[in-house]
Amino acid sequence: MLKIAIDVMGADHGVAPIIEGALLALKSENFKAVIVGDEAQIAPLIPAAYQKQVEIVHCTDYIRMEESPSVTAKRTESSIYKATELLKEGVVDALVSPGHSGATMSLATLKIGRIKGVSRPAICTTMPNVSDKPSMILDAGANTDCKPEYLVDFAIMGYEYAKNVIGLENPRVGLLSNGEEDNKGNELTKATFKLLKDFPFFKGNVEGRDIFNGSVDVIVCDGFSGNLVLKASEGVASAISTIMKKEIKSCLCSMFGALFLKKVFKKLKKKVDHSEYGGAPLLGVQKVVIISHGSSNARAIECAIYQAINAINSQICAKLTQAFAQKTNTAS
């Protein structure tokens, strides 16, 4: 049986939605939830029916959002440290954390280690688009300052994840720039373009709109740009939802129309709601690590656990190891 470590400490809304999300996932999937955090807060939220499916690893310390990731390695009694140790030692098969993302990335890189050949791990976040499958952005925040070779690694990791986990037969990879022409971009994108142009999956430069129109499946950029795109997109989706609700309420005719369009609105909300994507895998480390929003609700945690299970079952870490071994052999 798969075991998933879930760090429940440090999220914006406390442990309750994290526990609720884990219980929802346990209804649908056969795995053991190893919940890391304050037992006094966790135990009362676990119904008797789930006792055999849940294990609690007690600790009260956690990394606060305002703290620097640099303190993480010294806080051996913190929840994320203990959860990462469980993953390192093979006690669990994956780690899900909605806590301090910098701490999670730092410990995963330090304790779990990078896949050989990977210059920097990257956060791979999924984005809604007009097609049936989501698009992906790498990096979405792990590396704010990048070298061209980092972005090449992001492209390879994104391609492999799209193919093996998302299920795309021939994923298309684009490089985020300020224009589609080959000569557009800053120094980083221009240098990266030269390195990527010979990869068969590379489709060239893409603009921000291409993230959502389905023209490519994987969008590569530095973590600074990727995080800006991610947060801006979430803000736009939230604003559109609010505007639609106001407009419908302001007009009686619109309210009657909304009754007929209820299913359409429901599908639209599900497609643009970041909770439906759960979290973002940290690609490039040797085991499965899923980073979730600090503001995650129960549905987001539930989906993050599904994402972890899919990543394990697809053997994505082994596939990435193989891909980078081939890259090294080709380069030599």
C-alpha cells in the first residue's frame, strides 16, 4: 500500500482543511495517510472509521511563512523536516505540503537530493486552457534567477511530466518570451532559444496568451516570471468569477439565464479553480514532492494527494532519471 506523508502545519487556515482533504482522498484511493503535525490538533479530527488508514507523526514545531528557508535545516523537530526524513528513509512514497514552500524546496533538495544531471529542481504548476488537458509552467517559483541551461532542464522535465503523468502523447514545449519571433526576448531567453531549438519537442517562443490557448503544452521560463504569471492568472480567474456573480444578481433576466447555464458555470468554475489542480510537483528531486498553496482548502489537498499518487504510479522520478542519463550520454 502506498504511503503519503502530509505536512499539516503552517497552512493559512490551520490543520482542519488539510485533514478533511486527506480524508476525502482516502474515500477514493487506497493508501495510508501519514499525517505529520500536532497530535492534539489532528487526532480529534480523525473519525474512528479512518483510524487504520491514518498514522500520526507528532511534532509541534513548524516553519512560519515569515521565516527564512535557511533556518529549515536546523529545525529537526519541525513538521516539514520530519516529513522529509520519512520520505528520505523510504517510510513513505511521497510528500504533500501546504506549508512554507521555500522550506519544502530547500529540504527536498538537501535531504532527498537532485536527480543526476538536473541543474536545479523546478516547480511545475498546471494551468487551465481551452483544451481538455491543462498546460504547465516551469519554473513557477523555485528559481528566481536562472541560467539558460536551467531552462533547458526545465523543458526536459516538463516534457517528461506531460507525457508520463498528464498523458500527452507528444507534448509541445514553448519558451515564454515577449514575442513569437526567434529573435525576441531578453538575454536569458535568447540564449535559451539557441540551446532548445534542436530538441524535437521545442516549438519556439510563445507569449503569455499561449499558456491558455492550447498551442503548447509546456511553457518554460525563469521562476520569477513563472510565479508572476501564476499569481496574476489566479487573480484574473477570481475577478472574472466575482464579476459574473455581480452581473447575474444585478439583472433579473440574467438570473433566469443563469438557471439554464448553471451546468456551464459549474464546469467553468471547476476548470479555472486552482483547487482542482491541488498542488505543484517539485520536479528534479529523486522522490515525489507536491507543494500546495498555503491557502489550500480541502478539495485542493484532496487533489494534491491524487497528484502524488499519479506521479508515483507513473514512475516519473525514474523516467526523469533515465531522460537525464540520456542527455548526459548524448552530450558526451
